[in-house]
Amino acid sequence: MGMSARTVFRWLVWFSTGSYEGLKDNPKSGRPRKITEEMAQWLYNAVTMGNPK
């Protein structure tokens, strides 16, 4: 899957300390997203599951 061992072990530590809640993405500082979560999911599906045209 292209993940380094260090990344996987970091995820395991987060999971062991906080269950599934420990793996959730934390709020990020900076500019807000320009697209909604639904738009991002549609875009992901269009690119990965077929021809994006």
C-alpha cells in the first residue's frame, strides 16, 4: 500500500491509546477547504473507479 513501517507503527500507537477515536483526523489550521466532503468523495470515486472524463 506504499506506507512506511514507521507510519503503520504510529497508527498502532494512536489506536492503542485512543481506539478508533485516536485514528480520527485532527482539525487543521489554515485556509478552509473549498469543497465539501461529498464533493471530495465524488471526485475520489471519479478518478479511482473509472474514467474521470
